[in-house]
Amino acid sequence: MILSDKDIRLVVLSGRVRVTSPKRDVMEHIHASSMDLHLGSIFKIYEHSRFAVLDPKKPESFIGNTRTIEVKEGESFIVQPGEFILGVTEETLTVPDDLVVRVEGRSSLGRLGIIIHSTAGFVDPGFSGTITLEISNLNRLPVALYPGMRVCQLAFETMTSPAEQPYHLKPFSKYQGQSLPEESRLMMDPEFSIP
């Protein structure tokens, strides 16, 4: 069941869900069935000209393959056509063991060709950290993104019972506590571990 605006306010005010922002009152961004989050100022871009392939069985192919860019307040980050970048939310989110959160793009950005998450639109119960955004530009024109702009929305869903093994207790919770856009840590999955 998706939480309504009333219930989102209740879980945030009670502290069951923590959404913190260094710049704004998060309660002002609750809507009928979702909460808006804002784009942070740190981006990571893949250095595709330096690497032939990203191979989960070769951890060295993941090391040093991104460049971090920090955008100053008031300036834009231009997402080129066909480009894939990692961004991050300004807000930090902490989810209790009996809720899941879905991250959805905003339709206003979608109409410009901006996809906010490629596949990772799901935040597990027990997760805490910023949300890494997998941003792509499907348009044939470049699109400017500004730190601080509303970039995505969260929908909160109740589970039938609390998770027995929430994300923070999961053996392979690779992104717990993240604060920057984090590149893939797929090579840490057990199926790729070196015997």
C-alpha cells in the first residue's frame, strides 16, 4: 500500500523515516502520494575513452573509471545526448525495516528526455544514505540540470511485515551510508568473488 501525504508526514515527523537536507525543509515537498527530492552538486562521469569495457570479473576495470565533477551553486551540468552519468540526491534518506521506497523520475524532466534511474528505482528497507541517480539523456539535444532542482520523487510502500534481514544487516549491502554518487560495486557480489 502506498502512503498518502498524511501518512508520509506522520512517518517523517515520528522519525520512522528520516529525510534530511542541508538546505531546505523537506516537509514542504510532500505531495498527494510522494515526496520530491533535489539534485545534489556532485556528478560522476565515466571515462569511456580510457577503458575498453567494464567487466565485473575484472575489478581493475571498475577502478578509476569515473571522474568526479562538482557544480557550483547557480551553475548547470549539461547532460549530452546519449550520455549516462551518476548524480546524487541532496537529501539523505533512512528507511525503516517495514517500508520500501520507490524512486521515480519527474514527468517534467522525462518530457525533456531525462531518465533519472535506469533500473535502480527501489530503496530497500533498512537503507540509509543519499540516493545515487542513474541519469541518461534520451533527447537529441543537450539538457541542463541544476543542483537544487527537484529531480525525483519517492513513493513509500508498506510491507506485510518488517524485513528479517534489512539492508543494513545484509552481508552484501555495498552502498549503506553513501553520500556521493557511487559507481557500481557489482564486483563485490558473491558470484564474482575470486576463489
